[in-house]
Amino acid sequence: MADNEFGDLAASIQWGMGAMLEPAGRPLPEQVVRLCARTVAEWDPGRRVQATVRLDGLLEGLLIAPYARRDLTPERLAAACEEALAAARASSVRLLAEGLHELTDFRKTTARA
């Protein structure tokens, strides 16, 4: 997913969350807040750059291996950063979807009981 597409998706989700909360005036459930605050880290394929993102898509940090600065050209280092970030964001989307699915299943189960 391109950066613009991810930014558009994040803005859409934030707008949607705001729209859902405005009528009720209630904060998000604590389980969702805790889920979104979790982080995931992924490496680029060459294991030279590691990106850490929250499950809500915010970048927490980039770890650049010391040898990467020495061995890579600026263009290749930038590409490694983008690859690590893309991998971390893909994992965050998957983990967020799984977490929301689990929360939904849990709520359905407790509502029936």
C-alpha cells in the first residue's frame, strides 16, 4: 500500500471513529485503546532496518543497523527504510484485524450468555 493510500486509510478510520463517537459522546472501549497501542516491528529483507509501528498505524521508530549506514548508498538505505515500514504496517493491519475479530467474537459470546 502506498504512503498516500495508507494515510488516506488512517484518516478515514480516524474520521469514522470520530463520527461513531460523537453521537454517543463516549470514549473508545478500553480493549480497543489497548489493542491500538500495541506495537509490531519488522525488518527489511536485508535485515538492515527495523520499523516499529503501533497497530493504529503510527510509526514508533526506525532502527538502522550501524553497518547499513556504511554499506548502503543513501538511495538504498531509503529503500530499506520504506521496505521495513511497509512490512511493519502490513503486520499491524493483520494484527489489528485479528484483534478486532477476537473482541467482536468475545462480545458476541458474552452477549449470548
